Amino acid sequence: MEEFLRFLKQNELWIYVSLGLVLVIYLRKLNSAWQDWKSSLFGLEKENAQRTLRGSLTMVGLLGLMILSEFILISFVVPAYPQSMLLPTPTINLFTTPTGTLNVLSVNVQTDAEDLATQQTNGENGCIPDQLEWLEPTADQEVSGAIILKGTVSLPNMAFYKFEYSASGSNSWVTIAAGNEAKVEAPLGGSWNTKELVPGDYILRLVVTDNLNNQLPPCDISVRVISSE
């Protein structure tokens, strides 16, 4: 479902254009079939015109329904989707030096990034006290069942955040939920159901993206999932 909604959102314009063009074609066919049906005199001729008319009318109805469905999904379903508009799970390589084209804003962006990096040197695994940190669970805590995740996500110029998990030693991250409002010592939104997970060590990660689409170093903690039975 997530991939389907992402496809509809990313290709919204082309979907409308394609469906609109096909709709125009079938509207012309519908009009032509209607004229043929009105002007037909003999039974067989009238029956063929009526069959063409029904087929064109059916296609017009289906295309109209598809356009309406696209509008409803993009306008109402996508904004309410809990994965925060289907954000791709970032994999951040701390050893990669980002490159880009400098502009007038680059000085301010670089200054903000340097200030944030300086703060993060005092934190552990990208976490910044009172700005980006986990409160529940805490590092190395044993957890089981469904857990309400709490923490603080309050950084300057934050656009959105997401939190995810991965088995320890794996690079495959699963998004739990996301949001775009600052949280201070509060539930982050949604819960983490560990009942279906194999007991063992896992990593919980908080990922923040700023309003210039820069992904900040994630805040990671290790937890141990135990059987709830």
C-alpha cells in the first residue's frame, strides 16, 4: 500500500494527463456512437450502434471513477497516512562527504550544520540532550509486547522526523511511524509491537530531516526484545 500511494503521489500530474487524454478520446467515441444510434434506421445497424454506445459509456464512467479515485487518494488518504507521506528510509554513511552546488544560502546552511555537529559530539550516537533523544525505552533496556515510544525531537528548522528499528548488525530498517511536529518528553506517535519479532538485540533510531532536505545524523539506542510469554 505504501509503495502504491508513493507512486500515485510522485506521478500525480502524469496520471491526470494520461487519464484526461483517454477520457477525451472516449468522449468523442461516445458522441459519435450517440449520433450513429440516433440516425440508424434498421434493427441490426441500431443494435451495433447501441453496443458501441454502451461500451463507450462504460469506459467514460470507468475513467471518471479512476480520476476521482486519484483525487481522493492524493487529497485525503496520503496526508493522513501514518508513515508521513511514505518517506524513504535513509541510510546515512558518516564517512561520505556530501557534495553540491554552492549558493547564497550555503554559508548559513554550513554554519547550522557545523553548530549541530558540535552539539552532537557531546551526545552519544547522534543523540543531543533535550533536542534529540529517547526517553522510553532507554538504552540497553529489555522490552516486550507493544511499547509506546517516547522522546524529544525539537531541533531548529526541523521539517519532519521518523523512527525505525533494525536487528542488531543488520542494515535493513523498518519504519515504525513519523511526524512533523516537535515533541518534548512526549510520545512520538504510534507504538512498536515487538510480539512478532524474534527475541534478541535491536537498534531503535530517530531520523530528522530539516527544511532544506538535509538528513541529520540519527539518534540510535540498543534495546533487547524478550518474549512476552
